[in-house]
Amino acid sequence: MEFEKIHAKQVLTPVGWLENAMITIKNGKIIKIEQTNKVCSDNIKVLPALIDTHIHGVMGADTMDATHEALNTMSSFLARHGIGAFLATTVTESHEKIEAALVQVKHSIKQGVAGATLLGSYLEGPFFNSVHKGAHPETLLHAPDRNLIEKWLDLAEGTLKCIALAPEYPNALEIIEWLRSINIRIMIGHTNADYQTTKAALLAGASGVVHCYNGMSGLHHRNPGVVGAALTIDNCQTEIIIDGHHVHPAAVNIAHKCCGKNLLLISDAMRATGMSDGDYQLGKLKVHVQDHVVRTEDGGLAGSTLTINRAVTNLADYANISFEQAWLHGSSYPAKALGIDHYLGDIAVGKQANLVLLNANNQLMATIVNGNIVYQTAADLTDILI
């Protein structure tokens, strides 16, 4: 279905809802947003498409499969859930398998994917502390290695966008400063660092923390830990998994009150997402999914089966905020965190037309990426998409 304009009851803009609005799109970009006297008969609202900045896999596919088919499966699935862009995230594996995944992301960006835009890769591991290893194999964890990182950056050719590491390693601050100088985003994760070390890492150029509360030293009143730093240091980008299992609703509420616009919804989804319960592989580890909760053989949480649209609903509930306020934590704020807010994350003139259409019950009607419909329900949208 081809269209040039979207006529909607409401459009969520950076300055709030615009009622009875018309969006004009050309060459995949928004060129005009205006109010119209033409009455919109359908109760459809338009919001910026969501962005998942930390996702491993879905529907039996995983970034570590290192195939275009796997990344395309992820892209198509995400579009069906209102996500318009994502970072394909690795896990700790052999260097050879990590390299294969990074190279495949590079190739798949060039080839193009069917649904949500593939923004690049996110390196999660192997530069972690075994104390908080989570689902990362301890035998493969080691200190950050500049020569190795340089090799991987060269292989990725500009598509490796984010690197996670534990800052307590002796060379970590030096590597953070270097990565920051070449505009690579650094996140602190799977770490036993204390508050002061975490603060030093953030001051050295780290952007924030990986899935807050999980895989890190917790908050104690005499030892604030990584969590204490994440909740109190200005401009710390704080990822959070809001699936009702990883973080208690009250702790979600605390994080929202402390972090505000720096709280970023992530899925941390793995290949069982969208699939039935059972046994699955996460990197080298065998994991079991029961009632959509993923655990390692020793009972630890290992990724999730969450989607960002569900996380939005959960955040609105747990933090007692409006749906549209919660939506920004999965769209506008992640775009800003990635430094791509000049073209994604909001509905504004000059930005890419990455949009979702929702009905009055906030159910997804369509996902639009670069001005093209990449997912649509059976609903008749002929009066909306003109």
C-alpha cells in the first residue's frame, strides 16, 4: 500500500499531542506536520517507532548465529511489535564467533533487512567480571584488550556502536577514554565495581550501565555500588528490563524517579522470544524457559522474552505515568542515548518516518520504517494512509 500522508486523530510530537493532524512524507522523511479541518473518523494515533538498543534474538534466531536470515528474522519480528530500529547484541563466546557475528551485522546493514532498521552491533562480553557473570561463561571472560577491540572495530567498519565492559580491570579507564575519543559508546555491565570506580568510569567517558540492578554490585547504604552510581550520577544512561521478573516494580519506580529521561527500556530478549517454553541455547549455555522466564541451569536469569512495547505498558503501570510518557523511554530517549536523535526517535519535520499507528486501546495497527509499511494488521487504514 502506497501513501504520502497520514491523517490521524492524534500525533505524539516532541511538544505533546497534536490533535487531528496530517503528516506528509516524502522519500522516507517527514516533510510537513499540520493540523487539519478534515475530521478523522478513526481513533488512530501516531507515535515514533520504538528502538531496542539491547537485543540478542527472537523466534529461534540470535545475533550469534551470524547469518543474514537470523538478523532478518529479528528485524521482521520487531516490526510486528512496534519497534522500528535495533542494535543486534552479542554474548560472550569465542573470539572467532564474536567476530563472525560482528561481520554479519556489517553485511546485513549493507544488504538491508525487511522490518526494523538494523542500526549496528552491541558487544556484550567478554570484558566482564566473573562475580556477576550472569549467563556469560566464566572461562571466556577477560580484561579489555585494546588490540583486540581495535581488530573488532576494523572488522565492523563503523557498525560496532556500543561496547560493554567491567570498569574494575586495571586498564579499563584508559580504554574507556580511548573509546570515547573515537565516539564508541561504552556501557558498564556484569561488574562488581564499587561506587567510586563506577563514577570514575562515567567521568572517563562511559555512557551508562547495562540492565540496571542485574549483573552488578547492588545498592547498600554504606556501599552504593554500581546501582547507586546509576541512580544518582547525572546523565548516566540507565538500561532496564521491565518484564516483571528482572526488577521489582518498586525498584523500577525508584529508577524512574532517579533517572528520568536517562532511563532506557531494553528487552535483552533472546531466541526464545515469541516461542514456546522449553530448552534453548544462549551462546555456549543451555537455558530453560518456563512461563516465558529464561534461566540458566543453576537458576540465574539469562536474558528475557520481553518486547519493548510490553515494557512500555509495564513502565506506565509501575511508575504510575501516562502511556505516552512511558513510550518516550523506548523511542525518543534511546535515540538520544545513541546519538541518532537528529534523524530518529521523534515525529518532527526532517526526521525519518519511523512511525507506529495505534488504536484507542493502544494496540498496534501498523509499523512504518523509512516511510514504508513493514507491518500492518488486517485493519482497514485507507482513510488514515492517504
